Amino acid sequence: MAPPPLLRAVIMGPPGSGKGTISARIIKHFGMKHLSSGDLLRVNMQKKTEVGILAKSYIDQGRLIPDDIMTRLMLNELKGLDRYNWLLDGFPRTVAQAEALDKECQIDTVIDLDVPFETIKCRLTARWVHPTSGRVYNLEFSPPKVQGIDDITGEPLVQRDDDKPETVTKRLQAYDAQTKPVLEYYRKKGLLKSFSGTETNKIWPHIYTFLQTKLPDVSQKDAATPT
Ligand SMILES: Nc1nc2c(ncn2[C@@H]2O[C@H](COP(=O)(O)OP(=O)(O)O)[C@@H](O)[C@H]2O)c(=O)[nH]1
Ligand SMILES: Nc1ncnc2c1ncn2[C@@H]1O[C@H](COP(=O)(O)OP(=O)(O)O)[C@@H](O)[C@H]1O
């Protein structure tokens, strides 16, 4: 029997809407490969690659990286994930990126986290990250076991430079102007699945139920209360 077709999914939502947090749960339960444009850029910035040095100037200003650079980076990375179910996070963020992605593969579903801007702003100032893995914490919502330290590696956590209030405002403006049209683009194709709310723990069970119609749960945990 032929194996089932591979799932090509995208997760979207404004900065701080919980894409990273929910992606981690999706990976745990459904074993998809996760490709986050933000994580990839941060690794490049840390290593001071050509792309990383260029990206920093845009990211620090809360602006999007030019489409051609971003598309090349992501499509190149996706080549290595050909044989897996994958979840894209943070890409595409413009209609031009979505069109470029469409030329390479057929997207099956787009999960949209519809979280109000007011909810998001205070979350980001309390966000701490482990830069190499992309693991994300929040002082109130999901604190690390030891303050300032990554639970898994014991390495220090950092705050992102672009989580400063002024930069967050610019990122939200960029989302409105450049990324909201992408939601419309996928809505017209009948691929958009929006999940509205202000709390990840309330949104997640709906996403879990939705994905169960597409993939089996591969985690060992009791699926009745998926976390
Ligand atoms: N208070 C609160 N914080 C949350 C919730 N969901 C996620 N967070 C935190 O909000 C911040 C942004 O979430 P993240 O997953 O990084 O969002 P992304 O920017 O869309 O990838 C992180 O510090 C998360 O730990 C929630 O339901 N309530
Ligand atoms: N697809 C993309 N196109 C252009 N710029 C991007 C893209 N993905 C990430 N970036 C840049 O990296 C920054 C951080 O992205 P990300 O980690 O996804 O943050 P968040 O989800 O919190 O907005 C963005 O503000 C933007 O400058």
C-alpha cells in the first residue's frame, strides 16, 4: 500500500500569538518537523553569517527581511525536509513569499492563531528564550524550572532584542500591513483554519482535535488531556 501523503502545514499569527509554544506541542504529539524562520535567522545572527548580519539590521528595527533573501533561505532549508511531514512557522509572511512557496510545493493547511494585539504586548516583554533550540519561556505562563536557565541544557536564557516595547509596536504594524494579506491569500484557497482566543491552553485542544483528523498522535502521553 502507498504511504499516506506527507502533510505540509503552516502556522501563522501575530508576534507573540503563541506560534512557537503551539508548534512545540504539535511536534511532540504529531512528530512533524518544525521550521521556524525566526529561529533560523537567530542562529544565523549568532553565527554572524552573511544572512545573519544582514537580518539583524532589519530585525532590530522590527522590519521584515526582504522577500528574495528570506525565500531563498527557507526554500533551501525545506529541501532537506522532503521526506517528512513539516510545519512552517514565521514563513510565509508576505504574499510574495506565499507565491514563491506555492511554486515549490502544495500547502495542505494553514493554522491561524487569532489572538488580539492587546493580549500579546505584555507577553513579549516577559518572554525568555534559549537561542540555540528556540525553546521559549514566559515568566508568568511557562517559567523555567530555574530562573534564567534552560530546562534541558542548563544553558542561560536570553531576552530577544526585538521584544522591546517600541520594536514590538513596529512588528505588529508590519504584521497588519504585510502579513494579514497572506491570511486572505490562504482563505481564498480554502486552506485557512483560524483559532481565536487569548489563552494558548484554551486554543490548543481545538488545534489538537483538528490535527488528529490529519495525523496520528505519536506521543506516549494520555491524549485525553494533551499538553
Ligand atoms: N500569559 C501567557 N503567555 C503565553 C501564552 N501562550 C504563550 N505565552 C508566552 O507568550 C510569549 C510568546 O509566545 P511564542 O510562542 O513565543 O509566540 P510567537 O511569537 O507567536 O512564536 C512566550 O513567552 C510564551 O511563553 C498564554 O496563553 N498566556
Ligand atoms: N518570513 C519572514 N520574512 C521576513 N522577515 C522575517 C520572516 N520571518 C522572520 N522574520 C524576521 O525575524 C523577526 C523575528 O521573527 P519571529 O521569531 O518569527 O518573531 P515573532 O513570531 O515573535 O514575530 C521578524 O520580526 C522579522 O524581522
